[in-house]
Amino acid sequence: MSASPGSAPTASPGSRPTATAAAGAAARHPTILLAGNPNAGKTSLFNRLTGARAKVGNYPGVTVERRTGALALPGGRRAAIVDLPGTYSLTARSAEERVAVDALLGRGGSTPDAVIVVADATALRRGLYLATQVIDAGRPVVLALNMIDEADAAGLRVDVERLARDLGCEVVTTAATRRRGIDELAAAVDRALVGGAGAPAPELGARLEGAIARIEDAVRAAGLADDERAVRTLALWAALSVGDDELEVPDALRVAVAEAHDAARAEAWDLDAELVAWRYRRVDAALDDALTGTHDDRKSTSARVDAVLIHPVWGLAVFALVMLIVFQALFAWSEPLVGTIEAAVAATQDAVRGLLPEGAVRDLIVDGIVAGVGNVVVFVPQIALLFAFITVLEDSGYLARVAFVIDRVMGGVGLHGRAFVPMLSGFACAIPAVMATRTLESRRDRLLTMLVVPLASCSARLPVYVLVTAAVFDPDVRVLGVLSIGAVVLLAMYGLSVVASLGAAAVLRRTVLRGPRPTLVLELPPYRMPGVRDVLLATWQRVRRFLIDAGTVILALSIVIWGLLTYPKDGAAEERWEARRAEIAATIPDAEEQAVAIAATEQAQAGEALRRSAGGRLGRVIEPVIEPLGFDWRIGIGIIGAFAAREVFVSTLGIVFDVGDADEESEPLRDALKGAEREDGAPLMTPLVGVSLMVFFVLACQCMSTIAVVRRESGSWKWAGLMVGYMTALAYLASLAVYQVGRLLGLGVT
Amino acid sequence: MPLDAAPSTVTCSLAELAVGDAATVRRVGGERRIVVRLLEMGLVPGTVVEVRRRAPLGDPIELRVRGYALSIRRAEAAGILVERP
């Protein structure tokens, strides 16, 4: 059972909790925020505190993940813990980044009853910056010095009592992955809930006080806060955050901040630098008092590992190896699992088919719903594997090195270094790749990457390439005496895919996703062993989110496409085919011959049914539109079917050409394609048409599952719609250009 | 007798430091939101910063500041004024 944070009534933002009021609040379900820097083990601590029964949702209005869980306090009470996004400071430039300060001050909800700040004990000289900001805000704070085991090993000693005295809050040491300090932390939180807020923040000094006073007036006048500490916190926050931002802030406040900065500049000092320096002076003073021992990190294990992993030669070699393993895992290792799932789905279909009476309902359940659920579950192995890998790469610290090494290439097109792993994964399958964009910190970077990832030539496109090259290219023709022309064309398609991804990123960055110049300010955390439980938990949470959010959309779309390709049916035609089969059974004595003849009728029947279906007619309808690309209505039906999943193109073509159940290796299907003719007798599948078709598949967004996942990760249909729009336009124009120019030049028309 | 007034320190941008050099931050310049970020990550005037290495492709660079490793691009480093002996 977990208490939902929104339901905890707390003291209004204007009042300081007195002892009795605090006791009253503590009697109900208190709300505790969990704040801290990225890479400080906050998630691991959250998992230990909540016992892994977290609920994942979003902060209202933004696509920022919000994890909540329940903490059992000593004494029997239960508190709700809300995990804030990892952040280095409360300063914010966008609505997404504003989440932390809003939660802390109780804006848009209730003020928290206590806050746990998690700091990496080996990086306190930076990490305590955020801690002092949180302490100054006025809520009861407990500071958890996490990874204390690493600090000990490095020779750093923290005098916890001195630090607590200097900062004005309780300090506890923890090592979350080793489950150390958790109980002490819970006890400290319990005490903090009753104890109330800590000492008020120290003075800013004359110059800063004067500058901030103006901003505080604006905060009060705008009614943003009335509690003095909240007013000061908000004023300090505004001084650093407001100005060339995307925040919703009252104009009066904006003006006050600008004036304060101008006034400082006129007196030849910088408000931003002074404020930050003031805070860091406090951090340094507290640590000079409480922290002893230095560690020359040059001799540390991390430094030695880095000497290899970021080495120009070895580093890139290891990098290539790691990426290869990730890729191989997605491509090959997930296959047995996928095969098992497909077999299970087929078995379920057979079982259900046996249980239910014939009819539309049975077809809907078996071919629509069960198959649809299968379409969703089949992605789980790849998602699980990719996320397990990414979590290990991230928690170990290696992902930061990947971003560091590859940044120069990615930065050139406006992508972040951390976008590399998602983009690479896209070459196996876009679904886990789109979900992997969560590792990017800025929403703009996330959107940019996820809109471009589907251009990576995923493994589902391969069957299409294989079938088409086999149908149009002579396998014996060799280029440069070594490579078959089919292989060359295949490589060209992958090359096109890479160029298109980078190009689309560059264009999107200058148009729809225009924004401030992307920068790299990246912490390279020490190398650490990821906790197995944390990795498994993170993977499971990701899979669960996929099944619930994207899964429902994929299922719905599956059923729609199935319906399009199956209905309307023609009862009379079906009876005629049954009669034909009865005739065959009666007239052909030889069992083998009979079986072949019956199979032929079934294939012809399926073909006819498909052509008669709504999807089939749609193929005819769009024919004039796709003719300039060199396609006809049969390929059109294949493209419609491929919307379910690209590899379905092959099986759909099999049915359209009366070949029946075919895959890309099927000889009958290849022969059927080779022999296919247009209405005027000209061959359908010329090499030019083949290339045009492959180019179309490289660039088109034909995967409803991708659309569902992009919708989920971006938070709205708008972005998914944009993706479908631009990719379809790109595919159409490219295919058109290839076919028409090719025809003009007389290339590959025979 | 007037003392020699020649400065004993060198002021330059962080981007001009060689790998292994250490210097003290004097001023952080550039686009405001990046400046605030760099300041808050610890590159406050008066802080000692050391250039640890460059990425294999030349950019970005890894710095050592306040006891942790921070990586920024040369473009941003060019805006940071530092002083070294």
C-alpha cells in the first residue's frame, strides 16, 4: 500500500510548522522528497528505502518521470517518498527543470514534510551546493552522504557531527548498494519530521542583500510565496534562472531580475557569479571544518581504467567492442526468446481456436486480440536486454565516457553524445531505442533523438531488402569482382539510413526543435559496480511502462489493421472455394497431388480475400499516388500491411501473389515477383523499382509500434504525428526522385 | 628603488591550457545560461581547475575541479579566463 503524495494535507506554504503542528502533520502520512545530484546513487537509495514497490508516473504537465513509493518509519508510520529528478542545482531554464524547485516549495501541490538530500561522499565540494539550496528553503532536511564506502577507501573522512552543525541539518552516512545506513537514515527522517525546520540561512552580505531585496519584493507582490524563507528561496532561484529562459514567470518578476542584474553590472560586478560564489564559500567553509584527507585521484582505480578506456586507440577499440556486444545482444541474443514468444502466441491461438465456435468473434479474438498481444509481448526481450545494458553502462559510469568520446561527431549535427547508444540500438529495433532516449537530460535532445532514431535501418527492414534484391538482381553479377550487386545495394541502403538520420537531426534542430545551442557540461563519475538489484528493478520498471502505455496502443492498432486486411468478407465466395475443395477431394485420388491442389486453392482464396478486403481496396485507391514511385496496387497492399510491422510486407505480398505463407527466402514468392507484370505487360519488379521500393522502406515510418512508443515517450500524439509526416514525405520524395530520375537516365529499367 | 612591476602570473583562457596544467578561475564568460551552469558546477572564480585530458577526437576536454571530473567543449572553455603561475 502506498500513500499518494497529493493526498497528504500539510501546513500551508505560509506557515512555519510549530512543534504541535508538526506533530499533527506527522500523524498523517508525511510526504518526503528525495533530492540529489545525478550519479549520487539516489535511485539506489530510493529503492532501498521503498523496498522496490515504486509507482512510476509523470509530474503534471511535463514528461518528467516521477517515482513515488512508501517508506516504513520506525514507530510504525508510513511516509510517501517522492523521487525528484537528479539535478545539480535548483536553477531551471525550462518547465522540465523547474520540477525540483516547485516540489520543494509546494507549488502546485503540498509542501513536503521533509527532504532527504543525497550527496556523493566523494564529490562533496560540488554536491553540497544543492544541499545548501534545499536546506535554505526551510523544510526539515536530512543529508545522506552516500557511497561512504568509496570515500573511506579513498581516504576521505567526514566528521558527521561537525558537518551537521555547520549546515544546520542531520547528516547520515549511507552506502545504498550495500544496504548500509538505511535504518539510520529512516530514523533521522523520523526525527526531522518532528523537529521542524533548521536554522535560517546565513546573511548574503550587503551587496547581494541589496540586489536580492528588489527581487524579493517582486516575488511578494506577485503573491508567489508569503513565507519569508520561501520568498528568499524563490528570489535566489529567479536571480539565476530567469532571463533567456522558457519559464512561465510573472512579468514583474522578470523585470525585477533584469534590473537587479543591470544594477550589478553598472557597479562592475556580476550578480550570477557573486551568488554562486557566496554559496560555494559556505560549502567550502563547512567542508574545511568537517572533511579531512585528500585523495590524489590520479592514482585511483577509476583514473587507471580511464587511461585505457579513453585512450585514443584502446579506448575506441573497447568502445567498438562494447557497442558490438550491445548490438549483437539486440540482434541475435533476443532471437531465441522472440521465437519462444511467437511459438507461445501460435499455440495460444490454436488453443483458443479450438475452444470457440467458428465466426467473427473467434476470428477477432484469435487473429486480432491474441495476435495483437503477441505483437506487443514480442518486443519485451529486446527492451529488457537493451535497458539492462544501458542501466549497467550508466550506473558503472561508462555511458558518460561514451558521450565524452563520441561528442565531437554527434555535436556536429546538434545531437548530444548520450544519443549515441539509442541511435545505435535503432539499427536493431527502434522501439527499445526510442525508450532509451530517456538517458538524455534535456527534453529537446530527447525529442530530437527519438524523431530521428526510426531512420536507422532496423532489423525488420532486412527481410524486405532480402526479398527485393533477390527478386530484381541477378545473384551472379559482381561488383569489383567480389561483392554481389545485391550486397552493394544493401550496404548502400544502410549508408542512406545513416546519412538520413544525421541529416534529419540537423534539419529538425534548425526548424521544429530550434532552441539554445546545445552544450556539453558532463560529469564523468568514478567507475562503480552497478547493483544487480537496481539494474533488474530499473529494467523491470521500463518493461512494465512499455507494456502498459505503448502496449495498449499497439494492441489497438493491431486489431484495426487486422480488420482492414480481413473485412469485408464474402460468404458466397467462401462457399464456392469450399465446394471446389470438395470437388478436388472427390476427383483426385493421389493423396500428395490432392494436398498440393488443395493448398493452391487455399492460397488463391487468401489472395482473393485480401484483394477484396478494405486494405486491398485501399491498395487500389492509392495506386495512382504510388505509381510515380514505380509501385502498383499489389505493392500498395504490401505497404499497408507493413504498417503493422515491416516484415509483414513480405507475408502480405505472399498472400497478394497467391503464394500463401511466405518469408523472404521463399522461392515461389521470388519467382512470382520476377514474373509479375503490370497491366500493360511490362515487368513489375525491375531493378529500378526494386531500389525505389527499398529507398521507400529505408525512410518511411512503417511501424505502428514505433509510433506508439514515440507517443508514449514524447507525451503527445503531436510529435508522433510529426514523425510520421516528415518520414512519409521524405520516403515519398526520395522514392519518386530515384524512380523518375532513373527512368529519365534509362537505368535499371530492364 | 621601484620594484619590477612585471606580473608573475599568466592570464589566458582555459582552452589554451595544455594537458596537465592547473590554473585558478578568474572569470566565466559566454552565453549566460551556460555561464550559470558552469559556475554552479563549481567553476567559481577562485577555484583551481586542472586540464586532465582531451577526448580522442580532440574535443571535449576533461577537467578536474573541486575533486571531480567535468567535461566541457573547447568552445565553452574558451570563455573561461584563468590565471596560472
